[in-house]
Amino acid sequence: MDQALNIAQLPILVKDLSDTVDCDSVRKNVSELELIENIKNSITEEKDMCKMPEFAQLGEALKNESAQYLRNFWMDDPTHSFEDLQITESWANQSVKGEEHHLHQHPFSVVSGVMFLSDTQDNLNLTFENEITPVPYWRTGTRRAYYSIKDLIGDENNLKNHVVIFLSTTGHMVQPVQGDTPRVTISWNTFWKGKVGNINANGWSNHRFIDADVVDNKGNYPGPRTGYAVFK
Ligand SMILES: [Fe+2]
């Protein structure tokens, strides 16, 4: 067998929300929000829009999709889990022809996402950063590669009414808008809610087979060495 294996993994989810959310009313309600200037585009003054009653259905869907993304792609330790996520910030962005969004990450957030509201190919300009592994004794230091959504999925579907969900530590940017249609999107951040970590840590006796560096007050190994945190 001759085969090239690739162990690099940075899953990014693209999902159509047309059947989950009333996207037309989201679009209408977003158009009524006040915009202020951002670094290279405009952004809503409202940074918690999913708490507004008119965006309640959207907020619930974005939270559920974010949690499901984490569970599907990143929860690979069977002793660790999380009870829930919550949306901590949510806002809309508007970029007109020539405007762009600089390279950034979303600090103090676990999973972030973008929802595309406009019917434009410029949705596909969302671009992600990934590190290139250096070749020993050839290339040193950190080099980065950039992949637009268009590079990744082509341009047959412009992703109107879709979300793109990623880890908040993933660098991303939007190349300058080319078309005459303003590119309107919703962005959101999330954080843990409830128990996170070894959420079954009270059932220590079930985990004695796992190596541990602490003992309980009877001298027994209590199981996994990490506990959990609880977020309100
Ligand atoms: Fe962003």
C-alpha cells in the first residue's frame, strides 16, 4: 500500500439554517439595528442582539449549533464533557464594496461563528488562518496558510442563510468586498455554561483504573486527576 496520511485537523462547520431559523425576519430585524464604524467596516452598536426578543429563535439555534459543533469535533476525551454553552456576545456586521475585516481571533470565547444574510458571492471571502508545520533545517519559525471559504468549497453556493462555526482561537479575516451588494453577517461568541470538565467526578470509585497522582481520604486513588468547573 502506498498512501499519504494527513494528521492536520481544524474542522470548520458550514451549515444551512434556512429550515431552522426564519432568516427573512432576521434579515429585516438586523436592517433596523443602528450601525457604528468599525476598523474597516460597520458593526451594530448592539453587541447582545440574541438577547432581544426578536432574535430569541436565532440565539437558541446559534447556541445549539455551537455546542453540537464542539461535541462532534472536539470532545475526544471520554472523561471530559460540558453541560452547555451560552452566547456571550452577538452582533451584526456590514461591509460595502471595498470594505474588509482585518485578521483577528475572538478572545474569551470558546466557539465563534458567522451567519451570512446577504445574497452575494462575497460571503465566500471569509478566510481562515492555519499554521504550516516547518520543515526541519529548511524553514524555521511559524508560517501561516490562508484558506477562504471559496478555496474550501468552491463558488456554486454563496452560503446565504448559512452559518460557519469554528474554534474562537482560529484566526480569520474577510477580504475586501467586490460586489455592489453589501455583505451583512451576524457574528457571535460563546462561553461555557454549567459543569465543564470531568463532570462525573463525583463517581470517583468508577475510575480507579485511571492513573492518578492524588488519593482520597481513605488512601484510594480517586480516579481522573482533574475535576470540573461550574460556570453560571
Ligand atoms: Fe471574527
